[in-house]
Amino acid sequence: MTAKITAFLKFWYDFIVGDDWRIAVAVIAALALTEVVSSTSLPAWWILPAAVALLLPLSLRRAHRRRRPSGLGGPGSR
Amino acid sequence: MSSGALFIAVFLACIVEAVEALTIVLAAGTGRDWRSALIGVVAGVGVLAVAVAALGPALTAVPLTGLRLVVGGLLLIFGLQWLRKAILRAGGLKALHDEAAIFQTALDDARATPSRGRGVVADWYSFTLSFKGVLLEGLEVAFIALTFGANQHDIPLAALAAGAAVLVVTVAGIAIRAPLARVPENSMKFVVGVMLTAFGMFWGAEGAGAQWPGADAALLVLIPSIALFALGLVAILRRAGRPPATAGSSITGEAHS
């Protein structure tokens, strides 16, 4: 029973969060910052684009460091 | 613009997932038992239909600001996942999606597993393989269709786009009776990743109270900007010393098999 619950939770974690949990955490933090800045007189629309512009290269750099060239055809090809 | 983008995003995402589901169903049917595989398809589609029918009206009842914050955030996380994988594939750091190879592996597995029936299902392996394939691939499409549809208050249009894509793939699959290896899946995933990221960003920021300069017209800047940024990242990854994933790859790393 515990194994089934674990598998269920793992499925939803993989489905929503995916390969890099830092992306999910950073998106939530950026949304929270947008909410806070929006309550002031300052513009807040730029926060998410800036977050994506930082997040994506950093996540790709981590993947680049982790994978060897022979990673082609390896697991997780979906 | 938004309705067109909604249709295109859901249609492309659904084509990609339907092609992947078709490969699994073909392997189950060809390698084992067609009747059991098709019962699995019907059961998978049935579960998806119930989930969409239950969640669709519930989502449209949520206040738009809260919906855009939560759904925009989820869509942005989801979109960045798609885009990240697409960039890694195009940059040669991840294997390109190859339906022919996936079909062969699934077919070999299907043929190697002993047969066993349960109830009206003559071959349980074919049934579960098809059922899981349709359900898991379909869940991503259902998520995209529901979130886009609910935000645009146009779930019927999202459902139409998804239905049209499934119909196109089903007809093509019946016609050629082989995995749709020539569908430019990797490029399509790239486009879907860009659109999910752009819409997730747009709705998420609006839900959090931000005002976009130019309101909806901001999407006309966001979508091409994200696409160019992602293509730039692909170029950097390729220049970083990775060999091209396959000979003759296009700019988005498409394998024209």
C-alpha cells in the first residue's frame, strides 16, 4: 500500500515538477515577488521574464555539466 | 490572437502526445493482441474524458485572478520543462525522440512477455500497455487543454483542438499502420514549450497583480522573444562542443527519419 502511494506521489511529482525541481521553486518565488511588487506603485511585469531568462540557462548549464556526450540515446529521452 | 494561439498550442501538444500514444498502441496490437489493445485505448480515453468533464466546469468556476495565478504558475513550470528538454535535444545533450526506435523496443518487450487473460480481456499485457500509454500521454494534453481553455473561458475550443489532433493522428495511423516517425515531433515540442512558457508567464504575472504593457499585445512580443532566446541557447549548447544529435538536423534538432 505504501509503495502504491509513493508511486502515485512520484508520478505527480515527475508530472508537475519534472527533471529540475529548482525551476518549480524559482517560479513560485518569482510569482510571490511579483505579487509583492504589484502591491506597490512599481511595475512588476518584468519579474517573470527576468526569472525565466536566468532560470533556463542555469538549468541547462547544470544539465550540460551532468551529461556526458555519450548521453545521447540514454534514459529519460521522453 | 489568443483563440488562435490556444488552438495551435493545444493542437500541437495533442499531436505530439497522440503520436507517442499511437506508437505504444501499435506495439501492443502488432506484437500481441489487437482486441485487448483497443479495449485499453477505449478505457484510457474514457478515464481521460471523465477527468476532463469533471475538472473543466470546476476550473471555470474559480475566480479568474486566482485561476491565472495558480494555472499560470503551473503552466510556466510545465512549459519550462518542455522547453528545457527541447533545447537539450536540439543542443545534442538529449536523445531526439525517435518513434521508430521506441516502437521496436516496445514491440520486442511485448513479444517477450508471456500471455495472460483477465475477464473480457484476452491479453492483459496488451490492455495495460495501451491503457497506460493513452492515459499517461493524454494527461499532459488534458492538463494543457484544461488550463488554456479555462483561462480563455473557451474549453470547447481547447477540446475541439485536442479532438482534431487525435482524429488526424488516428486516421494517419490507420492509413500507414506504422509509427508516425516522420512527424516533426521534436520541433513541435519546441514550439509547444515556447507557447506554454509565454502564456504561463503572461497569466501568472496577471494573476499576481502585474499589468503587462500593451495588455494582451504583450504576448506578441513574449512568444517570439522566448523563441529567439531558446534558439540562442540551442546555438550556445551546440557551440559548447556537443556533436550534432543526428546528421541533417534542423535548427531545432529535428530528426527527419
